[in-house]
Amino acid sequence: MAKQFVLVSYDISKNKRRLKIMKTLEGFGSRVQYSVFECQLKPAQLIEMRKKLYHLAKEEDSVRLYYLSTNDVKRIEIFGNGEVTAEDLFYLH
């Protein structure tokens, strides 16, 4: 099953809630900037992440999910330090 590349950004006013959202996102992707995560998710993982973020975020917060196609991901440009999060590969011996 194909994975979806999702860029998640957030702006959370309360420290405790911001920490909960950050910890939640660490379970789904890689932190690439202070409030930005890159995630490569199977459909079930995406549903789970969205559900968790929906329940954590409040009306005064902003959590944004950007869905990028494979072609869009190939076009990401980075100036300075960093790499686009690569899909994890597992090798069995």
C-alpha cells in the first residue's frame, strides 16, 4: 500500500499542549524544523495521526497538514542544512 507524504506544521499557544502535539508527531514522522514535521504514512497511520491531532488541538491553535504527491516531494528545495525525510527501508537477512 502506498504511503502519503504529509508536511505538518503547527502553531500552539500553550506550552503543555504544544509538547503533547510535538510528542504525538514524533511517533509519525521526522521533525525538520521547530514546528514542522515530515511524515510518510500508510492510510491507517494517517487516519490515526489526524484523529490524535484533532483531539489535541483547540480552537485557538493552528495545525496544518499539507499532502504532497511523489512529484511534489521530488521538487522540494532545501537551502542550508537538512534533507527531505526519506522513506524508511528495512532489510531482512
